Amino acid sequence: MERYFRLRWVGLVFISIAVSLIIVDSTIVNVAIPAIVDDLGITSTEVQWVQEAYTLVFAALLLVFGSLADRFGRRRVMLIGVVVFAASSVLAAFAPDGGMLILARLAQGVGGSMILPTTLSIINATFRGRERGIAFAVWGSTIGGMAAVGPLLGGWLTTAFSWRWAFGINIPLGIIIVVGVLLTVAESRSDRASKIDVVGALLSVVTMGSLVFGLIEGRTYGWWLVDQRPEIGDWTWPLDLSPIPFAFGLALISLIAFIGWGVHRQRQGKSTLLALRLFAIPSFRNGNIAATVVSLGEFGIILALPLWLQFVLGFDALHTGLLLLALAVGSFVASGAAGAASGKIAPVWVVRAGLVAEIIGVAGVGFVIAPDASWVPLIPFLFVYGLGVGLATAQLTGVVLADVPVDDSGAASGTQSTSRQLGAALGVAVLGTVLFTTTAGVLASSLDDRGLSADQRDQIVSSVVDSAGGAISGLEANPETAAIADDAKEAFSDGTRFAAWTAAGFLAVGLLSTISLGAGAGPRGRNDDEANEDSRAVGATPDPEADPAI
């Protein structure tokens, strides 16, 4: 028994490393992109796909693999995901051109979508009571910390070696995870094994894929009328109407069909990809809504800040990563606080405290940003932001899954992970639009004041925006355009500042959305009889630790 107890916590370490693998990789590209552009000569369109292909596939497949894990084994699916992720990292590390790198990022998204929901469901099935709260705190703080360690690691590898090692580091980590999980993590699966809902799986992929595509690509192709025509080989988009409304329409139709199909199968007593009955649990339903809104702003600053630090202040990749380390330190400090608070303070209050800290941190960063800003005042605000991420992420997950039956943990964790990813995708789309639209507007106005012609103005604005700020250094190096470079730095700073404040606004909405969770949502806010009553309402086996009658 004692050996089993120790193995559970050792297993949590390897599960956390698996989470680190995908979180680091999703953030590491931010600081490595300039080096990738120089080495492979990829276009601005390819740059966008290198950054976004991963998110697109990741969000589209989360629900599918969460359900498959419940049937075929959570540990098994996670290990397959690690192998796929490591193998695709080899492809990325040796990519000879942008197309191959994008293909590798798509494959990494498949592997990542197998890893994240299974780590959550394994924790949900392995730990109980106060231990579960501590385990979720470790899981959540790992996400927050690795979101900052990714840029640091990527900056060091890119500066000291090559951007290719930013992907190559995943290979030894993958080997460590596979060996460690096989030795310390027990297999678990649902006792209600049934046939996979293939139609539901396909509809969920179409729904998530088309929605995320629309959210990410709206700024590129136009939200209504076409701004840039998509091209595939010799074929060019023929309509003046942008493809984005069609993507959103497809997402809506697929969502309606997905829900209708699920209700139909549920009435027939058949399994469904998404256990719709789980939404009868208030903590699960309201927690997913809150998680979506919170994710709109939670990692927005990681999108814009590295670009501003490198292209406006002139930091290299390593110095950018070192500055963002303050965020990681804050998140790890929060993990200790969250663990100590587990079982003593209702999780929803920890979530709210974390969101307040995030709002203060992100808004403070916005006030500091300027073309001649010092990095020193950024540190305390990034630390506070990291503190909030560490507190809010883990405990919100615990609130969402607190009353979910173990047999449905895979589908439930997949749902809440999808909620986060959809929120993050929307946040990237909106914050990217705020960043680059503001930059373009401010820079165009400044160039008009200098008396440049419309053609000259548009050419300079396009070069700065399309390169995500990378063209500023070229303008600065030429004495004839040095003054224009100053205008570009001011414009990009304004864009980054407004992106930060927009992120803070999303987080404020997320804070308000936690009101629906009640004053005591989570394990401490509800008595054991209530928890088991909800479990019985969705057909679950009551928790023997919570119900003394069992």
C-alpha cells in the first residue's frame, strides 16, 4: 500500500513532464520564429501557419482522444501521443523548408491532443479528496510555469545552438516520459466500454476545426469581405465574400448536428462522444463557461510581448526568455500556495484571487510598455501575472471536474481542455487583430504626418505588420528610414499595449463569470451528500471516500 502511495506521486512527476512537453512546445516557437525565418526563408503566411497549425489540430481532436482514452486506456493513449509528438519533433528539427515544418507542427498537434486530456483523466482517476486538489495544483502550476520556461529554453537553445534544438529537446524528454509512465502509472479505463461514436467524432472535428480556423484566419482573409484570397496550388478563392463566414457557418451547422446526433444516441441508450448528461452538473457546466472566457485573455501577453521585446527593444531570444522567467517563478510560487490552500479554502475563491492577480499583472505590463521602456518594471508585473496563472489554472480545473464521475473523466477533461483551447484560439485571433490593426493604424497616421505618398505608406505599413515587427530593424539600419523606424517602434508599442489591456479586459469578464459558480463551488463548498447526489443524477458510482455509507 505504501509503495502504491509513493508510485502515485512519482507518476504525477512524469505526467507533469508530459504536460510540460506540449506546453513548452506551444510557447517555444514564439522566440524561435525570427531565427526560423532567417534560416528557411519562409514567408509571413508560412510564419503564421507554423505558429497556428498546432493549435488548430490540437483543439479539433481533444474531444475525440478524450473519449478514445476512456475506452482503450488512458495511459495507453497518452503514451501513443508522446511517441507521435516526439517523432513529429524529429521531423520539425530536420525540416528543410516551411512546408515540412508546418506538416510537422500539424502532427505535433495530433500528439498533443492525445496527451493533455489523458493527463487530466489519469489524475482524476488516481487521486481522491484533498490529494486530488494538490495533484491538480501541481498540474496547473506546471502549465503556467512551462508557458514561461518555453520561451526561456527556446531562447537559450536558439541563441547558443540552433532553432532546430528547440524541437530536438522533445526527443529525450519523450523517452523519459515513456519509461517513467510505464513504471509508475497504472492503466485505467471506463467500466462502461461501448462502441465509439464515429459520427459524433467526425462532427466534433469539423466543428472545432472550422471554428478555430475562422477565429485564427479572420484577420488574414477578412471577417466578411475578402482581404486576401486563399490559394491552393493554381486555385484561387473566386468570391469577393471571405471564406471566414463559410467557416463559421460550417461550424454552426456541424455543432447543431453534433448536439442533435448526441441527443438521438443518448435517447437510444448508446454511447456518445460528449456525455451531455454531464452538463446537468452545475460545477461542470458553469466551470466550462468560465474556463472559456478566462482563456480568452490568460496567455495573450505571451503572444505579443516576445515580439515587442525583440523587435522594438532589441532583445535577443535568450534575454527575452530570461525576462519571461519572472512569470514562471510566480507560477511556481503559486503552486505552493494552492497546495496549502487545498481543502481549507473553496477552490472558486482561489480562482478569483488568481484572476485578480492576472488582471493586475497584465494591465501593469500595458502601462509599462513604451519604445524606450526599461525591462526592470516589467519583472514585478510578470511575477504577479504568473502568480495568478498558477492559482487560477489548477483550481479552475478542479472546480470543473470536482463532481464528474471517474468513468466519464476522459470525456469531461477533454471538454474542459477544449473549452480552454477554444478560448485561447479566440484570444489569439482577437489579440492578434488588436496588436496588428492598432500598429497599422498608428503607423499609417504617423507616415501621413511625414508627408509620404499613399503607396509608400502602404508599403512600409505592410512590411512592418506582415513581418510581425521584424522589418523594424531593417528600417533602423538605413539612415534614410531611421525616423520611420522610430514611428514603427511607437506604433508597435501602442499595439502591444492595447493588446495587453484587451487581455486584462477578457480576464475581468472571466472574473465576473465565476459568480455563476457560487460562493463555495468545489469540494469544500458542497457537502458530501450533495456531491454524491449529483453523481447519482448522472449515473455515476458514488465516491466511497465521500459517502460513509459505502
